[in-house]
Amino acid sequence: MPDTWALVLWFFRMYSLRRKKAMKRLLPVMFILVMLSPLARGQERGAVRRAVGEYTEILQHISRLYLDSVDIDGLARRAVTALVSGLDPHSAYICAEDAAAMDESLEGGFEGIGIEFAIIGDTLTVRSVVEGGPASAVGIRASDRIVRVDTAWISGPGLTNARVSGLLRGRKGTKVLLTVLRRGTDGYIEFSVVRDRIPVNSVTASYLDGDSCLYIRLSRFAARSHREITDIISARRGSFSGIILDLRGNSGGYLPVATDIANEFLCKGDPIVYTEGLRVRSFEAEADGKGMCAGVPLVLLVDEASASASEILAGAVQDNDRGLVIGRRTFGKGLVQQDVPLSGGARLRLTVARYHTPSGRVIQAPYEMGDPESYYAGYAERFSIGEMFSRDSVRLSDSIAFKTLRCGRTVFGGGGIMPDVFVPEDTSGYTAFYREVLVRGLVTEYMAVAADRNRSGWLAACPCEDAFYRDFHISDNLFADFLSFAESRGVVPEPGQVSRSRSLLSVYMKALAASALYGHSAYCRVMNAADPAYIEALESLSSWKESLAASGISF
């Protein structure tokens, strides 16, 4: 039942518009609604009181009479989880531990020493160090192997990511003594590291491709994402004439952050998103005309894992005919959640509204209340029906067609954002051998050791990132050595599999070498060079007006 005061305000708004004839017809309806609204809300409150009372009574009886001792807290959490699972697929009960981990991801930081690590051969190996962080300040570098933390020797089969995080993270200002093995040095090296606040950046890669394209990869819409993007654009201002914003794999985050980022690319008055819910205030956002890149050629890269806030941004760009969306159909999450704090640090993540793109589309995929299995099975069905490989396999209903705001192009709701340019997934090089070495982490493990062994020689041959990108190649000897390594781990290719997967494996190996020498942006640059969606995006930027015209966009 609508809120009483909302109805009253609407009544007087109608009156102020002098719709007297309409008001005469609506007066009886208004009277009934206003009178029944408190009754309905009272009935809801009564139902809640009865349910809470019965639940409390049951727990008391279990605690008092059950034949064995019972974990009442655990029982209550499972009951709450079951209760929330009867709603939509995106409402959830989040325990205190998981809530803290999500805060870290979205709020953009944690307290620790500032390294990215991997467990390779039962040994903690540094993959990269956070620039300006505590580990970097004392001289720890990529490929160092940490074998002791304070007095605890940690190498061995029992080493886990959780144990490493527990040892290395800690309160800001506390010290930890690390004992390191480094290739080319004799014996152990000890580093005393003072823990600090470590930022977790949501922009995981950015670089200039040639003289025209600024590439930015955004992994999530976190609290600092808008600032990260504007800082990158400001630092590169004048050095690019187009932007590729990569949202592939970005499952979302904060809605206001998505609107802030959209504002940087849209013209004044362009609508961005609006939400509607039964019991929460509606939200609308439109561009204020102060964006840094309102006239810059823009391409968004999306895929089936781009969701929520990613879809808000993609929908705003597409519906305003602002730029090209390239890739594959997005996930289809058009529901807005609100976090409700609970006692003990747990949280209720409750769906409170639906969001609409500027053209009015609801892009939420269909679901049945209390049936998340079928909902996610519908997502998995996209793979089985061939949607990843053919645009014609995408199932979209003509009954949910909408028109874009500037050019009147047809776009669809009811299940994700369909890109302007569809790029199928390329699996021509996938073999059982390729899948096995990736799943088991053998390429990563081999290249970590190879980078450690060959670092000085590779840097001498390629003294800068551009030189590495241009001149470095995976030699026949290095590739053959990797095949021998895989065979020593029990992964032997069948005839023809190596030739089919050689190109994919070589690109991945080069990207890992680039990451070890120059960081994650260099890794993305190498991977993107062989990526059909990225290549399509570059071509679209190089012939911007022609690409837009081909998609029916005039800007």
C-alpha cells in the first residue's frame, strides 16, 4: 500500500495543476486509499510481530528441550539465510566476516604490507608490490620468496592464502619481520616492515595505446573509483583522442559511483538512471554538464559478467547515443540493494528498488521469488544455446523494445544490455591441454620461476615497457622448456593440441613476463593486443564517426 503522506502530497500536486474534473473523480479513491493505508500497515506490523514471536518461541523450546546441545547462533543464522533466500536472487544475509571482506573491496583499502602474492611450489612468492607501500619502501620486490614471518617458517604443503593473509595483515603501525630468499644473492635477507593502510585500486590497468587511445580497466565501482578515473584522465589530458573503458568482468558496486562516472562522459541534462521502489524514495540522476570527456570518442567493453553498476553506465551511454558498447550481452542485474546493519557486524543486503535506464528499460533478467537456482541456471543456459558465439542465439523479446533518446535506435530490456557491436568469444585455440595447464596454474608457476631466472637478461634486451611490448617474444626454447615442465607435472598434450594452443599460450606467457617486469597494466596491454573485442574497439575509435554511423548513432 502506498505511503499515506505520499498520497496526500500527490493529491495537492494534482489540485495545484487545476485538474478539477479529474480530481472530482479521484476524490472517493483518494479517501479510500488514505483510510486503508494505516490499516494495511497495521496488518503488516501485526504479521511481523506474530512471526517474530513464533520464531523466538521455537528457539526457546529447542534450547530448553532438545536432546543434545545446540548451536543456537548457527541455527538462527541458517534460519535467517533461508528466510532471505525466499526473496529475489540478490537479497542476502551476510555474516560479519564476509561483510568485512566486502567493505575492504568496495571501500578501497586494508592494513598490511602492500604486496600481491602467490603460493608457488609451497612457497610464498611476491608477484608485485604496491608502489609507495611499506614493502616497496624497504626494498622487497617481485619474485622474492618469503620463507619466514617473524619467527614462523611458513614454506610447506600447509601454506594457504588465508594463513598468509593472517600473518601479513595487521594493525597500522605494527611491525613484522620478513625473511626472504632472492635469486642471485647468498643466504637470507631480512626486512623489517611497518604495516600501513594499503589502497585497493579499482582501476587495475591503464595505458596509452599509440597516440590516440586511453585504455582504462575498471574492476568494480568502489568508493574511490570515480576519483581514480578522473585522476588518470587528468594526468593524460591532451595525450589521447579516445577512451576505451573496459567493464568486462565488473560485477558492479555503488550506484552513485556509476552515475558520477557516467557524468564525466555525458552532456548537460542527459539522463543517467532512475529507480523505483515500493517503500523507498525514488532516485534520479542526470548529467550536470561538467564532465571532463563529454565530447571524447568513447567505447565501453562489456561481457556476460558485467553487471549492475556496469549496466547502469552502459545503459546510459547507449540510451543517450553517446558512444559504442562492444562485446557480449551483460548479466542482467537491474535491482538495487540497500545494506542494513545487524548486530554483531552482520548485514542484511535487501533489494529495495528496480533501476531503469534513460529510455525506460528494466534490464533485470526474469526470476521467480525464492528460486535462485533457476535464475542462475538461466544465465548458464546462455553458454549451452550458443549465445557466446552468435548474436542470433540471443533471446530477446520484441515486446520489451525501447528507443534511444537521440537517434531513436531500437534497444531491448528484460535481460542485460545488448551491445551495439557483438564480438563472439574465440575458443579456436582452446584444447584439453590448454585448459588443464591453466586450471592447474602451471603457466603462472612456470613463468614466475622463468621471470626470476631471466629478469636481468630480459631487462637488458628490453629496457622499457614499449621495447618489451614491441620486441619480446616467447622463444621456441622457452616454450619447449614449458612443455617439459608441464609433462613433469603429469600434463601431456595429445597430438595436435600444442599447435592449436601455441598462440594462446605464448600470449599468456608473454603477458605474465610483462607483469613480472612492469606490472599489471603491461599484462593487460599484451593480452589486449590479441583480443578481438579490444581490436574492434581500437578500430572503432580510429574511425569514430564512421563506426557510430554504422551503428545508427550520430553524435
